[in-house]
Amino acid sequence: MVDLNADLGEGFGNWTLTDDDALLACVTSANVACGFHAGDASVMRRVCDAAAAGGVRIGAQVSYRDLAGFGRRSMDVPPAELTAEIAYQIGALRVFAQAAGSTVSYVKPHGALYNRAVWDDGQAAAVVAGVRLAGGGLAVLGLPGSRLLAHAVEAGLPAVEEAFADRAYTPRGTLVPRGEPGAVVHDPDDVVRRSVGIAVERAVTGADGSRIPVSARSLCVHGDTPGAAALARRVRAALEEAGVAVRAFA
């Protein structure tokens, strides 16, 4: 069994990036942008309404305050400030989730914050403190072995290990930085193969050709990838054909 998640609501005003409706038709969890790297009040409300109507679990995709850089620029945010901003983003999304008859079930950092929280104790602890400040005992999605998940466990929050179908891995099991060649896997056939391998074999081929163990309860397909909706449909179909039940994590 595996959860299939995608980043949604990555638009702002008249600008749109993700095909939210098409992705919501095949994923089981929606990482909704909360306004700091993308998204605004109208976008959050629309995505929450559609997710609730489709029975898709809603998660807060929190980020550094970086609209211009799409949340992909590393920032040195003081821990207390980051904690407050994480709780602020969760709270904003929770209003729209509850109005749609649903709730925010989990939190997943985005971009530079996600990668920073893999190794930076201070930033990881600040994110978890923000989740606790928002209340509700929300689950935290993160990379296996990350400091983020370690702090979530210490705080008594559900820690959910996540893998990426369309991102390259280093031999250490971390993601190849986006600025490096080959960081994103573009070949749809390769993405599908990797997805099944992660779910069934619990392993993925790294950028150097080595076989890397991967333990994941949730699998991410990036919503901003060209053709993301069609790719997500293929991934889900291949998983189900391989005998993998695709459903939201417990």
C-alpha cells in the first residue's frame, strides 16, 4: 500500500502552474501551497473545495516566504520567526479545508525548506515547533532519515516517510539538488518504473547507478512537471497493476 501525493494550488492571481483538477482525480493526498511560495486565498479555497469533494486528503505545503523564487532559494530564517510562519500557513489553509467540510491532515515543507530540514537541526526543529503551535497533532511528511522526521517523532507527531518518483537520488539517499544536471527525471517510462520499484522493491537507482534502499509510505509526483497529470495517472495505473493499493496513509 502506498499514498500518492502531488503539489497543488501552485498558482497566484491569474497565474496558474498546476493542473489541480486533473491531479486531484488520481492522487490520494494533496500538498496545497499556503501562500508563501505560491497560492493565495482564492486558490487555496478552490483546491480545498475540490479535494474535499473528491475525497482527497489535504496537507499544508509550507515554505520559506519566497514567492519570487518559488520557495527554492535557501534562506536563514530565525527559528522563532520560522515557527510562527509555519503555524500561520497551516492556519490559513485550515480555514478553507474546514469550510469545505474537510481538515488539514498533514504538513509537508516545500523546496528549499524541505531540503534544508533534512540536515539542519535548527530549521527542522522550528518547522516541527510550528506544526505543534498550529495544533491538531498533524502528521509530518519528509525524507527518510531526515532531521525533520526525527524531530517530529521526538515531538510525538506522526512521521511519514516519503519518496519521489521524478527526482534523482544521491548515493546517501538524499535528493540531487535541482541546480545539478539530471536532478529531475523527465522520461515518463523511467518515472513509472521507479515508482513501482519504490513501492514494491523498496529501492531506487541512484544518480551514480547504485541501488539505494528507500522506505516510503507516500510517493510524490511533482505537480509542476510538464504533463504531470497524465504522468500521475500512469504511475497510479502501474502501481495498481503491480498489486499495490493506492490510498492515503493511515
